[in-house]
Amino acid sequence: MAKLVSKVYGDALFETAIDRDKVDIFYEEVCALVPILEDNPELTSLLANPQIVKEEKVAIMHQVFSGKISEELMGFLSIVVEKDRQGELIPIFDYFVQRVKEFKKIGSVSVTSAVELKPEQKARLEEKLLATTHYVELEMHYQTDADLIGGMVVRIGDRVVDSSIKTRLYELKRELSKLQLA
């Protein structure tokens, strides 16, 4: 249910951004709002309090955000609160951010390697990924995992390219275990 709510509201926000030609503005504002909501659980619990009427919750949202975000986004926040979906704000905004990234062809890449990659290796990898995908920009996230022994694991969305020695050894072990010794 929560995924459906975030999709419906996130799509509505995205379509509004497209219609008003404010994709970049909404994207920046939403990216600024998410940490504020995450870092202030008091605001979230206040908005979730059933003893406070919706009109007061909307007034609180206006006091906190009015003048700091666009009128359209302020209106969107008001609708979300009026529909009693304020608990879904972060998933809605996360969904919206993903839609904008798809629209702008920005890919998110997670790279896990056995050792820290050098800057020139990172640059070559990003260059290859840009050449082999439909993305025009990539957000690269690097981490190391010594358990890989060597090689790397690259994740783009739901695709995984695993060239780690750990996986190769596992596959070799699996193939050898299938062999029947005479």
C-alpha cells in the first residue's frame, strides 16, 4: 500500500513539475526537504498526531516552509497533509527523485572493489559505463570489501556485473562439485 501511495503522489508531483516546466526547481527543493524531514522527527510526529486537526497541520507546514519552497510544492505538501498521507512524505519524495533521475537520464552506480580504486581507474570506469548505458550522467558510489579478493562488483539499478575473484572461485567450486569422478 505504501508503495502505491508513494507512486501515485510521486507521479502527480512529477507530472506537475513537467507541466509547469519546474523539474529542476522541484528536484532541488525536494532534495532539500528530505533531510529536514529526516532530521526532525518531532515535525513528523506532530503531523502524525491524531489530536491535531488537519487545518492546524497545514498551518504548521505553512509556518515552517512558506517562503522557502515554491508555492506549487507548498500546495502539494498541503494536499498530502489534508489527505492524511504525511507519514508517506519521504517515500513520496524518494519516488519523485527517482522519476526525475530517470527523466534526466542520471544513473546511480554502486561499485564495490577489493581495494580502493585510483582516481584514473574511477574515471575510466565511469567513462566505460557512460558509453555502454543510456545514461548521460552517473552518480558513482564507491566502497571496498576485502572479501572480494580482487575484481569488482558494479550495480546499476537492477543490473549487476560481478567480476570479483570471490564469485569466480565460487562458480569454479560449483562446477567442480558437479563433476563425477570415475
